[in-house]
Amino acid sequence: MSRWRRNKRIRGVLVAGSVLVVDQLAKLVVTAMREELPVHAGSLRVEYVRNTGASFSLFQDHGWILAIVVSLVTVAVAALLARGPRQLAVALGVFLGGSLGNLIDRLRLGYVVDFIGIAWWPTFNVADIALAVGAALIVLGFLRPRSS
């Protein structure tokens, strides 16, 4: 395998690590500041929320089931990053970083720390943003025509 092709996978791993570090640092800061929260700026709010479920409050208090499912998804995405299409490496890295960020919370704390609120939308975190962006990039990667 050429160095250029291998580097795409390395970039995916570096992206995953970067997303994970930013997510965990943001959660540490918010957790340390939780007594001063919430803070509002227009329709944006920063608050400390312990999410024992999934997005949109689904599966509340079923953290161990979610941890198993997220673990399986994380392993599958890591395997795809290692062996899958190189053109999706960065997108898979974004998704993997988000998945690891929330998985670490679930395993370490028993819940996920959410802290970003916008208007009526449920509170979310950096890992959730990475999961959404990564998923969108993966879909776009599969829809994009292949060059010969």
C-alpha cells in the first residue's frame, strides 16, 4: 500500500483522536462549571445535563444496553476505518471520535454529559455533532460518483 493511501487512514485516526479530545475537554470544563450554569445567549444556552438515554431522550435509564450497542457500532466503525474505503477515512474518523466520546462517558460515568442547547432542540454535545457530521459525510461519500 502506498504511503499516500496509508496516510488517509492515519488522517482518519488523527481526526477521531482530535474529536475525542475536544469532546472530553469540553465536557470537563462544563462539569467543572456546572454550578454557574445555565448560561443563555439569545437562543443558545450552555447547561449541564446528565443524559442516561440516547438522542431525544430515547431509552432513558437503559445505559448498559446503549453502552453495548455503542460499543458494537464503535468497533464496526473502527474496522471500517482500518479496512474500508480510504476515501471515507476522514468521515469515519469524525464519526468514530464522536462515538468514542459518548462511549467513554457511558462507561466512566453511567451517563453522557450534554451541554449545548439551541432553542427548542434537545441538549447535545461535541460528540453528538461529530456523529451527525460524520454520518452525513459517510452518506455523501457513498453518493459521490467515483472517479476512474
